[in-house]
Amino acid sequence: MIKSNFVCLEGLRAWMAWWVVVGHAIHLAGVPVWIPQAASDFLTKGGVAVNVFIMISGFVITHLLVNKSEGYVAYITRRFFRIFPIYILCIVVSVAFVGMYEAVYAEPSWVFEKEMRGDRLLHQDENFFWHSIAHLTMLHGAIPESILKYASTTFLAPAWSLSLEWQFYLVAPLILFFMKRSLTCASFVCAALLVLGFASKALFATAYPFPSMLFLSIQFFLIGIISRLLFPTVAVLKEKVWPVAIPIIASMLFLRSIEGIIWTVFMVFCVVELDGVRMPRWLQRLQFVFGVNRVVRYFGACSYSTYLAHIPVFVLVVSLVGRFQDVGNQTVFQIAVLFAMLVTAVVSPLLYHWVEKPFIAVGKRIAINREAGRNG
């Protein structure tokens, strides 16, 4: 059993969360003149960051299920209290800020996909009850556009990926149950899930604005799952891992798979994290800078709040600045958004300590009591 907590993945969460924040800031405020177009194009690839989040989820949930023996009810209770309280708080705040959201996101001419945002607000208002029910189940991302338009992105657009996570949480124990039985069974499960993934993309290409239904993103969950299941084998190689990683990274560069490059690098960092592993000093320094130093890890711990709260923070801060400055001027608007990013960096830790951690503790207590009752 590998007992490492893989703290470098906490650092990876920080980088990915803030990649999304920066990308959304650019979508809202436009590209500042001092950012080269190539850099802007890269920074707005928030989908890459979300895909990496999905791989992390596959890895971490597999690690939890492999190392922890608990019943399904206890497991899903812990997962529910991990994600639902902060999620529903941010949804409620977003609904309260809907008037400000319209002024900030649907009126300035430079806002990315401005017309879509206005149409989404209109549809959200007309179908408020059904959108509310869908979001309360956290299955809104599985609903196709033909049934409920904008189902995955109303109220709080980034929450589409939270629905995707919840869908995975619900079935992850079943997937792992079969994958751990034998290599043949694992191969069959992977092949079946990938076939479902390809079929879903073929059948539902236009049904979802984002890959918010489980099978549309299943390949990334599988990468995380397989990485964790194979990790004991990789860990045995230890010092031999990083030379093998170099050609993999080169291949990913050739295929233009940014997710693959990031994931491979951080898997090497995970090996470096293991006790008794001697790696080149330059690799240890990279691991420290990008994965395990205290600052990065701290913002990684707060990454969930960062990811969910940054849009409401943008809306509130820009609206407040608009009372004193002319945010109809794009430069002033960009400064307001930059200030909102700084506010996000303050608000996220507060939400983590005041909302996330207390409810995580509640979920843990309920799960422990549930397990005690089941075993007693």
C-alpha cells in the first residue's frame, strides 16, 4: 500500500485553478495590450486545466478507494460534504448577483460570447424552477441542451465540471471494483468505457456545450485511474522514472497534448515525493517550486473555492468599482478585474477555512458513525 498523500497534486490543483481564473479574466475584460496574443491564446485554454483536474480526480479517488475500506454510503457521504456545501453557497450567491452579472457580463462590447450570456440569463429566468432542481441534484451537467437549454452552465458556469465530478463519484467504486479484479477485467472495463466515450461524442456532439456528461470526459478519468493503479509498479522503478518520462513528454509535445505533458511531469513529481527516492537535484528543485512548496500547496488546498467563487467575486468587485469609476472604459474595466483576482486570492482561503473544512469534518463524522454502525 502506498501511503503518500501526493502533496504535489495539491500544488497542481493550484496552478490549474488559477489558469482557469486568468482565462476567465481575459474572457471578461479582453486582452490587455501588454499580453502577447500567443500568451493570451494559451492562457484562455481553460479547458486544458479542467481536463487536468479530471485526471487528478481519477487519481485521487482511486487512491482513496484503494487505501480506504469503507461502504458506499460512507464514501458518497464524504464526497457529498466535500463538494456540495461550497457549491450550493456559490450558486446562491450567483443567483443573488444576477442583476450585477448582467451589467458586468452581458453589456460591455468586449466580453467574450456576450450574446450567449445574455440569452442564457433570459433562459435561466424563464426556466428558473427546472434549473434549480437540476442544480440541486448536481446532475445538471448530464442534461442535454435539447431537454433543458444551458442546463450545465446556468447560475454558475464553471459548476458544469462539478456535476461531472459528482457523476464520476457516484460510479467510481463500481469501476474500481471490476478494474481491480484482474488485468483482463480491467482491460475490458477500459475498452467498454472508451467505446462509450467515443459513441457519446459521435451521438451527442452538439447536445452539450461542454463535456459535462460523464462519458464525454471518461478518457481523462481513466488516465487518472490507471496512473494510480500502475503507480506501485512505477514506484519500484524510482530513479529510472525520469529518463523514461522525457520521451513521453516529447511525444506529448509532438501530439500537442498539453494535458499529457502536465500529467507526466507531475507523475514524476509524485515519484520524487516517495521516501527513499534519489532524484537529480534539478528535478527535486522543480518539484519544490511547482508542487510542494507551502505557498503553492496552500492555494491548492483552496483551489475548489477559487474555482467556484471567482466569477461571483468578479461580478461583485467590478460592480462596486463601477460606482466610483467609469468601467465603460475598457482599461478601467481591466484594472477592476485585476483587482478582483486579488480579492479572489483572499476570499478563497476564507471560504476554505469557514465553509469547506467544517463541512468536510461533518461528512467525516457521519461516515465514521455509519461505518461503526455497519461493522458493529
